[in-house]
Amino acid sequence: MSKRQLSLNAFLMSTGHHVAAWRHPDVPAGAELDFGEYLKVARLAEAAKFDAVFVADGIAVGKGSNAAASGNFDTVAKTARASHLEPFTLLSALAAVTERIGLIGTVSTTYNEPYHLARKFASLDWISGGRAGWNQVTSNTPAEAANFNRDEHPEHALRYERAGEFLDVVKGLWDSWEDDAFVRDKASGQFFDPAKLHVLNHKGKHFQVKGPLNVARPPQGYPVLVQAGSSEAGREIAARSAEAIFTAHQSLESAQAFYADVKGRLARYGRRPEELKILPGILPIVGRTEEEARAKYQKLQDLIHPQVGLSLLSGMIGADLSGYDLDGPVPLDLPETNGGKSRQALLLDLAEREQLSIRELYLRIAGARGHWTVVGTGTQIADRIQQWFENGAADGFNVMPPWLPGGLEDFIELVVPELRRRGLFREEYSGTTLREHFGLARPENQYLPQRRQRAAS
Amino acid sequence: MSKRQLSLNAFLMSTGHHVAAWRHPDVPAGAELDFGEYLKVARLAEAAKFDAVFVADGIAVGKGSNAAASGNFDTVAKTARASHLEPFTLLSALAAVTERIGLIGTVSTTYNEPYHLARKFASLDWISGGRAGWNQVTSNTPAEAANFNRDEHPEHALRYERAGEFLDVVKGLWDSWEDDAFVRDKASGQFFDPAKLHVLNHKGKHFQVKGPLNVARPPQGYPVLVQAGSSEAGREIAARSAEAIFTAHQSLESAQAFYADVKGRLARYGRRPEELKILPGILPIVGRTEEEARAKYQKLQDLIHPQVGLSLLSGMIGADLSGYDLDGPVPLDLPETNGGKSRQALLLDLAEREQLSIRELYLRIAGARGHWTVVGTGTQIADRIQQWFENGAADGFNVMPPWLPGGLEDFIELVVPELRRRGLFREEYSGTTLREHFGLARPENQYLPQRRQRAAS
């Protein structure tokens, strides 16, 4: 296929993406801990030839909740987010029982060590035959800090500085071994060629890591590098080294501006625009008719407990809104947050533009956590996807099923065939690795140029 | 079955336990990175009704090698230990494609954070339906320290102090949720009962961890707690809280002394002797005749590169022996090591008792890394196992196949049926969790006594 193709990830989130999904009658109770349910969803996505499953993460209970931070879990107790499977264990288990679909896991650079992370992703890449991807985040809540020996989470700038150094170390560790270092010559007893082993010896501001990694270079060279921060610092890290960026936009215009800005930064790092996939989130609610779709959406919206909606909004906007009138206007003069900066600006912009009350705003975002919610028929949703894809707003999407597995089944049954009819999405996998699905080149080992130079001189 | 039963773990080590296993003609090249090969071995062990597979770990290349530490990997390059799959990813993948066998992974307390570890093991326990076990080690080499921001590894006493606190935190996190905390009441919107959530708020010398854990209490309460240090500090930690201890003994007498000592410590912690399983390592080389077994052993021994044998011995004994005559006596006045203390004493004792040269000692231990090597027929090996089992030396064994999968196939074909004939080993699993295989009780949540007290008053 020569026509540019959409990338589609299925965003796995236990019971589904809508905050009230767990109350939906079709969602199995306990799905958040049931590997069989995660597997069912991964197999649906694989049968539909999605590029990858995508798993979010956080390392605390009620991490976005101010009340929970001070010991009050009453609101968190009305959501299904407090307990779920951990990404490395989940994706490794999925690797054993899927064949082709990519496996993207979110892991924080703030509360991890690069050696552990490089090693686990390398191991996952070997187990899955080259299907691993790492969604790099920096964590942004005090609740997470408190689980890792800190009183406060580090400042935004410091987290991103650490993230940049972290990524350099991880890449250096993945390059510990040249691809053909392991000769395994039983006759001579030579298992590897020491000349093809490279000791990193990293000594930086945040890390001191000697190496080498005790796993061979991953089948993909590096697992696919995804980044999920859309702030200034996040964009710059993405432009420098990410291969896909997961982002949140409510409007075509906002997505286009982001797309142009991020793609425009690549040349400075000697990269071409197609080397970074831009993947906004989309929460699709699909019906056979528009009415059916609307009814499905309303059914979910009606299940949102007001306490949950308000708390979710407060967490996302980085300020406690519980003192305000639910049906009054959203206060626009909130203090700037040390957490997700880009998200706060996005929400305030939306509230101002559409003159939303606090309740209206939480109803708008509670479902999709600030992502793009599209309610309609398969054709209508395919139209919107095509519009974004062909007008400089997206290279593909992180599809966030409102509830699982039904919300994904709807998308696969009603939207995917329409995308195929338009020649926008594959009928069959053409490659076996996540890099191949995304159309990304396999990175060369950073030590090879030295070797070529030595060979030439 | 009322008769006391052996516990048997299959020690998975990529190409096999003998240091030259990878050169064996029947061992597939690249097995150390091939999930399919690990799975083949796990399925063999499961079909034979083993209690668990057991995975060792280290977090550096050539960690026991002084030469490697100073950048010379020539010796390490003659072994197959430099690259292999990581335990959490490997065991999670195995969990998805096995049904009953336990999954024990080694993870260090020195270079990890308790929140990450508690969470991954809880998740693995959920994915596997209660089959996870944690083999707790403290790491003991400078090569590992250098991968985690340190110039030197912490002292033995400090590592064990940290290990004790680490374990307390991990248990506290696993108890974050009472077993029935998640009510998932769709009608009212109550997902969990906050009264059954416990915030740890740990503030200790080594860790400050607030909690709660973002995974429900594991199916087993706690994954089975294994401990692998046999020093004074290791024994004390085992007596206080381990449920199985993996240990190395070359003789019945040494194993009996260890068994009596460790079991004798349990009462001080209010525990009964059967609450801690003592599992020495055994490297069995099995033939249909004694001659065949000897020939199999010799074939492997002949494949040991002298450079590898000497280096392995130096690493295990905690001193560089490369300056000594290979065929001269083992120097008995070595400085005490900060690494594995108990191992050094064991080796020096063996060398003195049997008047071994350095070459003889390395040939003796290179195969089994200080563990008990038994060469013989199925009946002969079953005799030795029964002798240890019935004479206060062992509750079972970590079976370390010399090469894989052949060495395990031999044991299963020739030794296991003999053990069954004697009524010492199960014909079928009677339970589904690792705790049930081991005959260990499910631990009660540490917050329950408080709750009962409140209910009574």
C-alpha cells in the first residue's frame, strides 16, 4: 500500500475509558483485575489489525484527588481506578498469547531507574518478538511522590530534565550490544565477541550508570519511543527523540496547531516529519444511527456520580473546585499548576469558549478525561477521523473505548470497515514488529559509526 | 495424602545450570532470549507437577567477575550469563500460558523500591491466579551497584537492615486492601468500601512510603516469601518472615546443621517449623546406568573453559585467585568478603576437607555454583533425596537441571517416578495456588485484628 495509512492503538483501561464505565451493565465486575478480560480486548484489537494496545499508568491510588491526598478516599471509592494490573506484568502476559499487535506501556521516568526500565523493555521486546513500545511520562502528583520517599513531587522543569537524561541512559544501555555481538560458537567456547560490547559509563546530573545491560539489543533496536506530555518541555523531548506522541485535543484547530508546531521542531534535530507519529486520543461512541449513539452516550453520562465528576475536573485542572457552585461558571483565574500544564490551559479555553458551568465542564470531560469525544454513526466518526488525518491534525489515533469490551466492539464493527473502504486502514498486517506497523525505521546502534570509522582508517 | 510430601522447584536458567551447558550439543543456540524455550521447560515441569519454576537474577553483566568490573569481559564472553530474560516479564508471560505451576522470581531489595516490587508481585499474583513467589535477595556485587548510581555496594549489615524494612513495607502495601474491600456495587456507584482501605504511612530509616497500593490484595494474601541468603542475617530474616529458604549444601551433615539451626529460630517469632520450607539446591545428572550418568557429567565438565572455571571460583569465593597455581592448594587464609559470606565459608571448608587443588575445586563447583551435584541412576538419586528429606536436611529441593531441556527431562523421566513410587511426591496437584502446593496457610491481613477488636468493643 502506497497510500498513507492511519495508525490505530486500542487504549486498554480495565473497565473502559468513561469514568462510569464500570457501572455499565455489560461491563464484567472485577474486569480491572481479570487478565482474561484484558486479553479479550487485546485479541479483539489484534483481529481488527490495530497497531498496538496502549496501557496508561499511575503509581498511587487517587493520584489526581486532593481529598485522597489528605486521607479521604470517599470520592475515589466511587471510581474503578484504585486497583488494576501493572503495565509490565500485563503486557508481558499479553505478549505470550498474542502474535502481531504492538504492546505500549506507560512508565514514569521520575520514580524509576533507567537500568530496570531498559532491561524490562528489552526483555518484553524479546518475549514479544519486537512488539514493545514505551510511553514515557514524568508523573505529576504528590500522591505518587509520597510512595517513593519524597514529600513533594519534583518541579516540572526538573522532571523533564531528568526525563531527557533518563532517555539518553536507556538508549545507551539498549546499545550495549551490537546486533551481531552474540556469536555462540560452541566449538571454541566463545559466547559473545567482547569487541561488540559497549560499556556506557554514564555519569550525569541525575544518574550514574555503568552498564552494560544484561539483555541483548532488542529486536527493534529500541522499543518504539512514545511520549505523552504536550507542554513546551514535552514537545521538545518528543521532537528530539520520540517516535509517537499521544496528545489530547478537543477541536480540529487545536490539533492542527499542535501538529504543525511539533512537526516543525523535528528539522532542528535532523529528523523528517514522518519520523514522529502524532496520535490524539479519541473516545468514540458509535451507534447504527445517530440516535442510538446519543442514547449510548447519555446512558453512560447518567451514571457519573457528581462527586466523581467534580473531583475528576479538580484533578485535571490542578485546583480544588469543590467550594464553587456546580451550576455557576468555571473560574478562569486559577493559579498555574506544577502538574499537567497543557491540560489546564486546554480546559480553561474550552470553558471560556463555550461558556460552560462547572457541571457542564465535568460532564464534558469526565468521560474522556480531556480527550476528543465523538458520538455518531460509523460513517460520521470515520468522516471526522479522515478529516483530522487528511488536514494536518493527526497521523492516527489512540482509540479510547468508552466501556470494554462493548465500546471497542462497536468501533471495530462500525468504524473500521468504513475506514478500510476509504483505503485509510490496513486489511492485514504487513510486518511483524510494532516499528513495522508504524512504518518506523529500526534505529542503528549509536556505536556503529565509530566502528565504521575505525574500519575505514 | 497425609504423608509428608516433597516440594520440588524447577530452577530455570536459560541454557541450564552447568556453566558449560550452552556448549552442549542438545541446547538450542539463543535459548537465553527465546521465550519459547523457557516455556518448553516450564510446561515440562508443570506436566510433572512440580511446585514451581524458580528464576534467579542479577542486575549486571559479569557481576561476579573482578575482571569484568575493570572493563575486561574476555572471561564473561565465554559464558552464557551475560544476557537473558528479566524475571517479572518472563514470569508474567509464563503465567499466561501455564495453569497450575508456581512462579518464583528473584528480586533484589537493595536496588528496588518497595512500591514497585509490591505492585508487580501483586499484579503477577492476580494474572497467575495466585501462583507468585518472591525470592528476596540483597545483591552482592560492585557491578550491580555501578548500574544504580553508586560507587560501592552497601555493606552486608546495611543491606540486610534495608531488606528487613523493605519486607515490612511490602507486606503493609499488600495489606492496603482487605480481601472484601471491593464491593463493586453498580447500583449505588460504590466501587470499594473506604473503611476497608488502609493507608500504610510508613516512615522508616530507609523508606518513606505512604500507600495504599494500587492493586487489590493478592489472591494469596502475600505471594509466597522465599529467601536465599544463608548468612546469620539471612537466617534471621528467614526465621522471622520467609516461607521457603533456598540454600546450598554439599553434604548431608551441613544441610542437617543448617536445617536444625533455621527451624530452631522459628519459635522465637511464634512460628511453627512447618511454616518455613527448607529447599537446598540439587544438580542432578541422571542416567539409566551409573556409567551413563558419569559419562553425561564428564561430557559437560570437559566443556568448561579453564578461564571460566577459575573466574567463577574467584567470584564465588570473593577473592581473585588468578595469581595462584591452578594445580596448587586453595589458599585458606582469604580475607572475609562483604558479598556472600556463607558461600565463602562453605567453599573453604570443602577445599580443606577434601584437600582440593584450585582446578579441582573449580571443577567441583563450576557445574552447580556451590550446590549439591548428584550423579547416578534414578534410584540412586531418589535414595539421596529421600535420605535428606527424611533425616532433617530438607523439605524439598530446588532442582537445577545441568542443561535444558534435556537435564530436566532426564530427572522427570527417571527420578520423579521413583519418588512417586515411594509416596514422596504428588501424582496430581491438589490445589491451584503456590501456597497450596507448598502447604502454606494464606496470611491474614495485618489490619484485621484491629477491626475485630473494634467490632467487639
